[in-house]
Amino acid sequence: MKKVLIFIHIVYICIFVCGSIFASGENTISIGGSASWRSVEHRTGIAEVRAVRPNPVLLLSSATSASISGYSAAFGVLGNFSFLTEPAMDMSVSFDERQPLLYRDITGNYRVSSSNGIETADQSLARAGTGAVIFGAGQVSIEPANRNALFSAGNRIGDFSVEFWLYPLNMENGEQILSWTAYNSSGNRNNINQRISCHASRNRLTWSFTNFFNSPNGSEYKNIEFSGNTPVIPKTWSHHLVRFDATTGMIEYLVDGNSEAIFYATPTNRESSEVFTPVIGSSGFFLLGERFSGLMDEFKIHNVFAGRSSIQKYPSSGGRIETNAIDLGDNSSGVVRVDVSGGRTGGSGISVLNEFRENGRFRFSDDSEINFFIRASDNPWLLSSSRWVTFTPGTAITGINGRYVQIAADFYPSADGETSPYLDEIRIVYIPGEPPPPPRNLTAVATDGGVQLQWRHSSIANTAGYLVYYSSVRGELFGNDSVLGSSPVDVGITNNILIGGLTNGTLYYFRVAAYDRKTGEVIYNIGEFSAEVTARPLAGLVR
């Protein structure tokens, strides 16, 4: 260990001889861009996307999953929405997997399989998450995998909701968007064909429920059919939700959050105490895109009368990133500014917004924005105790000093939730920390068996202590005669010290250097040496 310390100090001597160790000029550390986003360790509601710029960018995540509470319940027609939990999700097929054969229901209640001709759209075309299914020459089949599935055979179910996003290419009459087929032998008839159908008709979706809603005593079925009022526009994403309230018997169809049709599964076709509820037959399965050209995304079933307070692409709550502790290399380094490039993006399909900017306030005309924060410390473990300070990219930053820096950013979507701000690159511009300058006016007064040293303190406030170098050989500075220990001697913050235990009659050489921090026995940022002084201890001399 002693040899290592001697080597380190020899290096400092070499640096002193060759030139000043003071740093000069600005340095830059890049995050993102071609340097990757690996240092952004903490991400909440944020996705890394490749389709916006040449290098991956960070933006709000549009993905939903069973582990994310991204939906809510409603009571009555467009009633108030209340928070739901994960168990309310019966099925969730996101189509985010790269290959159709990998499509799955993330709840595990259903098995998903794809026929030939099915393709997967990438994130640039998807409505949410990282992919969507493309229909044109095939279909996706979904069937119950266990008894927990709402549409498992034998279930008499209460509240339920079915929803999906749709992107039709043509919206031709007769296109079959989805169907569910099963066989039920309940009641007075055997092998009753049950069916749910959703198909295109006059640029609208028509829903029909055949032998699906059964009377309380099981003796009869009620067939229901309805269409939306609003045309479904080709090459545009639209959200479709059908939900059933088993308490009132109400069936409601919503398009993009707007109520399009309301029917009642009751004998009177109005709210009634007698409600026909679904009884699930055997061998039931869903077919998606059987005769349809276009895209579908986020096909879900809930076991509640579910709604959404918003069907926007990006959550209003936004997202946040925090980098890890970025090491600037030297204590007391000063951040000059943080340059940022990024913009906002939104839309899908043939119309994609991509507005790019560098520096300035990242607030856009549609109310999407990013707010930036920074904090610093010489100790990475104490960063969490430092206060976050907001900054504007590209403008001067003062008062942020330390070896370790952390950047945070809060992302917020546009007012309608359809666009997200994004980060392309972050560049931290800083001046490396300089070690304390050497102490001045070093004097040496010989005594009997020692030398009294005194100096003026270093002019820098962050000086934490001093190292005294001594030797009886000029230029070596690594003596071991003193009772204080081998050279260099850490004397702390004092500027007056007796180097005792030296040999009388021997000429000794002394230099002093300041340092700015010490952790345990590790000393950081040792500055330049002071001017050299000499003294010869002699018997009989007094202090």
C-alpha cells in the first residue's frame, strides 16, 4: 500500500514539473443521441423509440398492460369514472410482440393464435405501445385458456366491456371486424348458436348479439342489434367500446368516448328489475379481422362496466426520467449549462408530427412540454439530499458544483393527449474542478530534532487539509525520519506544524500541497506544491 501511495505522489511531482495540474476550458458529457440512454436508469411512463430521429429518443409511453392501472369504471351513461384495479382486466392483447406467432393475452386467461397472412405494424403505425396487428389476408383467434376467463363455457356473467382501437383502410360494407361464436344447450333448445358480431355498414360499425343475453329463468334469449351514429373514417384511428351493466340491463356503445347507442337487455327494452344476462356456451372463441383490411390495437375485455375518463394516446399524468450519478471526474466541477435537443411528436399512419428544436424552453403550442432539473454533489451517495434546481436548456447555470451531477426531466403530453414531447440528446457542459492552489509564504525554522513549518492558508474555500512533504535528499520528498510518519504527512487544516524526530545536523527539504477532500484515508484533488524551503535541525536550538 505504501508503494502505491509513493507512486501516486511521484505522479503528482511529475505533473508539477511538467506543468500546472489546474484544469482549463469546458468539457462535455453527452447522454442520448449516439451515446445511448443507458445512464437514464429511472424511467416512469417513458419509452425509448427509434422511429422519430436517427438515434433513439425518449418520449411518453403509450403502452398499457395488466400491471398498469390505465382504465376506470363508469356508472350510468357517461357517468363519473372511478379507479379500477388489475383484477378488473379479463383480457388484454396489445399486439406489441414483433411476430404474430408471439401475440398473447397478458392476463393469461386466453390463448391467442394467428393464421398466415397476419403482419405486425411497427411503433410508427401503432396507436399504443410498440405494435399493432395488420389484417388483410388472415385472422387472429382467441379462446379461453382457463376457467378464470369471463367467456369460459358455463359462465353466467354480469358486467362486462369490450374495447379496441381500429384503423380501417377502406371501411367497405360487410367487412367483419370481430366475431364470437359458441354453442349453448341451456333452456328448451339444444345446440343454440351464440354469436357476437361487429361488421362495417355504411361507414359505421354495426353490433349484433344473437342468443347471447338469457332470461333469469333460462327460458328465452333476447337478440340485440345497433349501429353507431358517427362515421368511422378510413385511415384514422378510432376507439370503440361496448359495455354492459348487469344491474340495469343497459348496453352502451361509445366511439372515441362519445355515446353512440344505448339499448336494454330487458323485456321492456327499458331499465327494469328483470335483466337478461349473458350465459356463455361451449367451444366459444373470438375471431378478429376475419374479413377486414386495416389495423387493430389494444383489444381488451373487462369484467366491469368500464369506461375511460380519457381515451387519449398519452396519459395526462405524464412521465419522468432521472439519470444516475454522472461522474464529471473532479470535485467541485462547475456546470456551465445543459444543452438539450428534442421536440414533440404525435399521430400515426400517414400523418406524423415531428417538430425538432435545440435548447430554449421545451413548451409547445399544444401545451406539451418538458421541465428540466439538475442537482450535484461531491459524494454520489449524498445526491438524494441535494435540492433539485430547475433550468432552461442552453442558458447559463450557476451554483451547481460537484463531482457528480444528476439530471431529471418531467414530460407532459398535449392538452388532447395526442402528442408527446421527446428528448433526442442531453449535453452537460462543465468546467472540471480545480484542486486548491498551493499555500503561500512557507517558512521553516529549525529546532532541536525538528523543524517548525508555517504557511498562509490556500485561497480557495474548499481546502480540506494539507500534505507536508519532506526528505533529506533534494527532489525526492519521501523521507521517513519524522515521528509524524513517512512523507507526505497529512496535517489536516492547520497551517502550523512541528515536524519532529528529525536527525540533527541533516539538511531537510520541505514542500506543502493542499487538498480539497478526504474520505477515510483516501485524499482527493491534491494541488500543486508550494515553494521549497530548507532547514537543518541542531542540538540546543529551541522553538
